[in-house]
Amino acid sequence: MTPIESEADDYLEWMEIHNYARLTIECRGRYLDYFIAFARNHEVDEAKEVTLELLLSYQHALFAHRKRDGQPLSFGTQAQRLIPVAQFFSWLRREHRIVANPAADLLMPRPDRRLPEATLSATEMAGLLAAPDVSVPLGLRDRAVLEVFYSCGLRRGELISLWLRDIDFDRGTVFVRRGKGAKDRYVPIGERALFWVRLYGEIVRPCFVTARFPDHLFLSSSGTPLCPDWLCRRVRGYLAAAGIDKRGSCHLLRHTVATLMLEGGADIRYVAEMLGHSRLETTQRYTRVSIDRLRTVHATCHPAAGLSVAMASELCTALPGARWAIAICQTPPAMPRGE
């Protein structure tokens, strides 16, 4: 083990002692390994030998890197890989293991403020929920999984980690244990989702449960907790079976919950609390996806939003093929859902 690898292990142990989330520690360890391998290729194996120039070279390598599909890393991903390295050297300086922090002047890439690529409508969500074959045990389990995703807006890891006692059927709540940032929270769950969870718990789960994992709510047929990657593939399969041609899987359902709740008039603060967002800015991006109310205001206030009967008649006179214009302007506009 090289000196910098030993110090990285000490840093990860320090994170564990200070109660950082397990997934956070694993991610930082993985991204530190990427940098340490890069430094080794440049014949640097001690933290005190790392310079700002080496860090800039690593940043450029991330920018030039191409994934298997030929696409570059997003600026958010580049920053995600650089931040643990900068934090590692900041920790080394605080612990007086290095004289100066070489990452002190390293500027992080500005991540794109991108919207969720897709969300599902209420109709599409109904089709997805109906996709599993509930006449078989695995289908009944999957229906319960989708219902909990849709009702609670949980992250994939949060749903997989649920224990049976985390569901409070009387209060209609779900206890999310150590979510992102190692934070606990309570989330409401609807009666319909509780109905399917109860069916799964009474009919299917007793056939799957083993002494090794007696507490987990959702289990595979072999009695183990669901695998994250397998669960994503499962959800994508149901999306395809429902005829929904949109990218995404488990997190797509989380996007959908946030967007539909905001479109239904929910206060953004409550949506942020439900999703477990520590910053309101994280939730605000969904307000840009929820355009139903904005479309209503546009139709009411913008002078060119509508098509008048007079204009439609003029079109029909000038263009015989435009008789559809009369039908459009005589059809009352549909009110957005929730109005």
C-alpha cells in the first residue's frame, strides 16, 4: 500500500467515526481510488507530492474522458469526482499531514441546471401500476413495490432498506431510516399503497422470508433484499410493458411524484419534506416541470394565446384546407388537472 492509499484509508475511517452515511463513504472511497490511480500513473504515490498542476491534469482528464457509449461525463459527474479529492486534501491539511493544500485554488466545474429528463402523467402511471401480473407472487410483490414508490416518492435505496415494522398501517406513515445524509424521516403513504403492501405481506412475503433477513419488507424469491440494479431493470421492463417510451426507472417515479404533487397544488415545502431534500432549491427544479398552471395563466393573460372565430373564418376563406380552425376555436379549452 502506497502512502497516499494509507492516508485515504485513514480519511475514510475518520468519516466513519464522524457518522457519515455508508453510501457517502463508499462513493468517496471509489472516487479517491480513481484519483490515486491517476496519480500513480504520473509516478506520484505520496500526498505531499501532489501539486495543483497534477489536480488540474486530473480535471482535464475527466473532461476528456468518454464513456462506453462515446458520451462525455456530465459536468455534474466531473464535479462529483473532484469534490471528494478536494475534501481529502483539506482534511490532510487540517490534520497537519501536509504543509499546504494543493486543492485550495482548484475551481470546480459548474454543473448544468438540468430538468428531469422525463416524468409520467397520471394516466401513464396508472398503466405502469397495472403492468405487473398480480395473480403470481412476484407480480403481487412488484405491484406493492410500485405502489410504495408512487405513493411515497422514496429513493431506490430507501425502499430497498425498508423493514416490515417501518410501515405504520394505523397512522398511514412510512419510517425512512437513515436516508440520504443519514437522516431519518416520516413519509405519508396512501390507503391504496397500504392495501397492496398488506396483500403482499400476508400472502407473498411469508413464502420468501428467511432467518437471514427476517425484517426486510421487500424480498426476492430467495429471501434476500432486492438488488438496486435488478430493481431498476424490473421497473424499466414494466415501463416497456405499459407502452411507455420514456427514459428512467426508479428515480423516474420519484420525479413523477414531485411533479404531480406540485401540479395538484401542494406547497413546495411539504414536497421537499416528503422527498427528504435538505435544500428547497433541490425541489424547486420540479416547479419548472409543472407547467399546467403556467399554461392556464398564459391562456388567460397572453393576447395571442387563443384563436378567435373571426380569424378562423378568415383562414377558411383564404385557405380551403384550414377548415379545422373553426373546430379548434369552438372547442372549449380543457382545464388542467386539479383545477
